[in-house]
Amino acid sequence: MKIKGLHARLTLIFILAATVILMVASLVILLEIHYHFTMFKLDAPEFRVIKPLAIHFERAVIGSILWTLLGVFILVCVISYFVARKLSKPLVQMKWAAEKMTKGDLDVRVKVQGNDELQELGQSLNQLAAQLQKQEIARENMTSDIAHELRTPLATLKSHMEAIEDGIFEASPERLHSFREEIDRLILLVHDLEQLTTFEAPNFVLEKRRDNLGEVLQQSMTTLRESYLQKGVALSFHEKMQIQLLIDKKRIMQVMINLLTNALKFTPTGGRVDITIEIKEQDAVITIKDTGIGIPKEDISKVFERFYRTEKSRNRRFGGSGIGLTIAKQLVEAHGGSIWMESDPNDGTAVMVILPIQ
């Protein structure tokens, strides 16, 4: 008969191990008893007189041992059954949970008890399920967002092209310029998605060199200086001290240009954007503070998510691919740093970038 199941196998293993131990112990005890009775027979001068009593006593001792061993064997079987059940139950639950996860049910969780390796394994499995569930939600949202981002400009282009074909609209320079803007928006979206995929790849490596952080920020500001002047937004830089960091200059400039471009979009004409650098403990802290329209508090924790929009109409009006902050966060964390926002609708937004000095 083929025994199936972890519980049955563990029970059988325990019983076999106990049986071998009991048989060896019984054999040793019986041989010892027989040896000592033989020695007693040789040493006792009047053994013939007590021979029947000695034989009876030897049989009684051997019988008692055999019955005791039988009782111990039954007890071992019962204990093995319950111990194997206790050990196999969490493992069977984990197997069941893993099978559910492979079928797409990521809501499944296992009950963890105790403070041992099995409990840690159960916690790890639950964490894995939670992470997979989070990734699945992110994948679904990203797919939906990408479809939405592509659908809008494509639908616009299609409707305008059909109108031109039907003679409703003329192919005027203004309309062709509108087409170009929509195409540029699609190109920007594809480019940002390619970059995000590259940064999240396991083989992505930063090309780090020791650079002056202030000079890197100055170069980033120079790239956008003309855009700030055209909109009438003041851009200032306050460097309290020279800071040398081991960074990928190209990627940090990409982060800064991304953040400064974002600040410019949401800062009205006549506003200002201030950049400061300081050292706090073992980190360099970059703060980009604008006097823009701000972000609601309930949206602060979500602004670094892919395609997250605090307000659909506002983001449509200001443009952008919707994943610029996601790329910035990915690059900062690749440097071992962190990034977050603080905002007040009446006082603009501040973005803090933390980069480790060592």
C-alpha cells in the first residue's frame, strides 16, 4: 500500500525510528537478563533447589519487558501520529496556499503560530503573496493607464484625420501643429516607459564617479534656465557648502531636470523655485521648493506611482507622461537614497532628495 501525504510519511518515519530503537533496546535487555541468570546458575551452589523459581522469575521479567515494550510501541504510534500531524499541518497549509497563488488567488494567507523556522516560513510566504498581489495590482493599473494614455492622443489624431478626409476640417498649419503635439506626447510616453523599464531591470548599473553635487545642480539649472525665463519664474540656488558625492552624474542630472521641470509646470508666472543643499548627519539633502499650486495631502504619498494623477484635468492641461516622478524615485533609490514631498496648497511644494555621503 502506497502511503501518501506528508502527515502519513512523517508518522511512518517516527514509528519506524521508534521501532528500531525499541528492538535494539529490547534485544540488549533480554541478552543482559539471560546472561546474568546464566551467571547466577553457575555461581549459586544450591541452584537445583531454586531452579524452578529462577526460571519462573526469568520468564516473568522477560514477559514484563515484552509487554512494556508493546505498550511503549503503541504509545509511540499514537504520539507519532499527533506529532506528525502538528508538524505537517502548517506545511500542508503552505502547500495549499502556494497552489492557490499559482492559480492566481493572491488573497490567500496562512496562519502562523509559534516562534520557529516554520513560523518564519509562513510569514515569508504571506509576505510573498502580499508583494505579488501588490505587483499584480500595479501591473493591472499600469496596463490600464498605458492604454488610457495611448487611447486619448490616438483618438484625437483619428478624429481629426477623419474630419480632414471628409472635408470638414482643412489641413491647416495649426491643425498639423496639433497633430505634431499629440505625436510628440506619444513619443515622450514611449521614451519614459523605455527608461523606466531599463532602470528597473536587474542588470541596470550606475556609472558612479566622485563629483561636486553643487556643480551637477548648476548644470541641471542651466539646461532649464531659458524655460524659466520664458515663463517668468525665478530660479535660485543656495549652496551652504561644497559636497563631494560618489554619484552617476548623468542620472542625478536627469532627476534634477525632472524635478525642476515638474516644479516649473505647476508654478505660475511671477512665482519662484529655490534649491538648497545641506548636510544632515551622513546625508546630503537637496530641497527644491516652489510657490506653485501645491498638492492635496491625501495625494502626497501617491505622486511617485506610475501614471498617478492628482487631478485628471490639471495633468492634461500641464501635459507630461505621468511617470517622471517614478523615474526620479527609481534613480534616487538606485543611489541608496530616498525622495519625498511636502506640500501645502497655499504655500507650494517642497521635494526633498536624500543622497548618502558615504
